Amino acid sequence: TVGAVARDQAGHLAAGTSTGGLTAKRPGRVGDTPVFGAGTFAEDASCAVSATGTGEVFIRFTAASEIAARVKYAGQSLEQAAFEVIAELASEGGDGGLIAIGAHGPAVMPFNCAGMYRGCIGADGSLLTAIH
Amino acid sequence: MAQIGLAVHGGAGTIPAQTLRPEVADALHEGLRAALAAGLLVLKAGGPALDAVCAAVMVLEDDSQFNSAHGAVFTAAGRMEMDAALMEGHGRRAGAVAGICGPRNPILAARAVMEASGNVLLIGQAAEEFARAEGLVFMDEAYFSTPSRRAALALELARRASGAPDTRSDADRHG
């Protein structure tokens, strides 16, 4: 699974996710990628999210819109909301991670497994990538 | 003017640090940087976040290191079924496809659904026919598969047949 989130000069957000699913999956099985509010979500008033991991759990717990709701209604920072949701998903069997960006500030990239292929642009425009 | 921002991911899992060979790690970093560079180019030129996301995801879809499009994994039936989704924060426009194999860039099929179908989600063969009617580039199934993904399928099916425990993490299976 791959994904991207972005904020443009006008302050608008967008999220995109694309996947081959999981190895040897049941034919017809669809994970969280095309389920808006689970694996992919974008709303200028809160955040843009793209997730990767145990799709069934990210769907049942509406991972992406859960983060957006905490930002919008609970006044949490994007970082706090994203890291808490990813941690809570781990206890429900949801391995994986996500990237998210809000109306202001840097992108966040929490994950609850050993590693996530990820990258973001720094405030100075540098390209930062990481695996573990 | 807002400060531009961009992030990408290429999947998650128990990526074994000790056995990840340096040249493999370097190639992965290079793939992620290429995606960031493509998105950043759009944003620096004043382009919309939607175009930056598409540009970055397309680079990762074209890179066989990552599980999407070129480099997608196989189902238990030995086929490939891809899903993709795109959402715009300004007005919450959204488009997605599921269970398709054909469009070289599934993220562009999702965008076509968002911009030209009047729907939010299209699935299966009808989604492929819609994407073809919208003029998207299609590839043969062989383009999407790679020897390593085929080997992973064979290994997993052999494990299931033997009844051996599945030691992979969920993220590995999904990532």
C-alpha cells in the first residue's frame, strides 16, 4: 500500500492511497484504502490522512475520520490525535501506520509496527525519508 | 499564503532492520524521495494539493518495490485486485476504485471516478470499463506482477497447505 497527503499554497488538503491488497487475500476482499474515513480522508477543516495496515480494523474503527473528529471536536493537535488512534488500533489488532497533515504545521507519520516506509518534506524543503 | 506540506508512505510491517540489505534500503529511500520530489514540484509551482498527491502516488505505483500497481501482490487465486482512493479537503470531493486490474495508475482511475462519474466508488470490471472509456492508460496483467510477489504467494499458499502458523504481522500481510 502506498499513499500521500499534501497541503498546497492555498491551504487546501488532499489525500490519496493505492494498494495491491495483501498477499494471498481472499478474492473480492477490499481493505480500508477505498473506504473514506478509514484508510483515506481529507477535509480542510481538520486533516488529510492516508493509512496502511490491517484494513479490516482500520475500517471498523474508522481510523482516519476518528483522527479528524478529535482534531475538530476535541481540540487535539493532529500529532496527539494521530498517535493516540494508531496506539489504540494496535490494541484492537490493527497493525500498521498512517500519514496525516493538517491546516498548519508539519505532517505526522505514526506507526505501531516495526517499520513504515515513509517520507516528508521538511520546513526547509529537504526530503526526509525513513524506514524504522 | 499557507506553508506547503507533503508526506508519503510505502506501506508498513515488520521490516527487519538487521536483514534489510543496505542496497535494498537505499533503493527504498530513493523511491520515497522520488515520490516526494514529484509532489513538491507541483506544490512549489502553486499547484493544488490534489495534483501533488496524484503525482507522488503515481511515482510509488510505478515503483515495483511497493505494493501497488507495478509490484502489486497476488490474491489466493493468483490474480491481482487493486484499490485506490483520492479525496480533496476543499469541498470533500472523493473518488475510489476497488478490485480492479488494468489501469496503469489506479489513483488516476479514482480521480476519474471523482471527476467524471457522479459516483464516489466504482468496483470490478465495470470500474475498469469506466476507466477505459475515460481514456486511461491500461497495461497487461504481466506489467503489474513481479517474481518476488509471485514467490511470496507460492510461499503463503504452501504455508496454508501445510497448516504451519502464520508468523507474519498483520501489517506485513497488509503492507
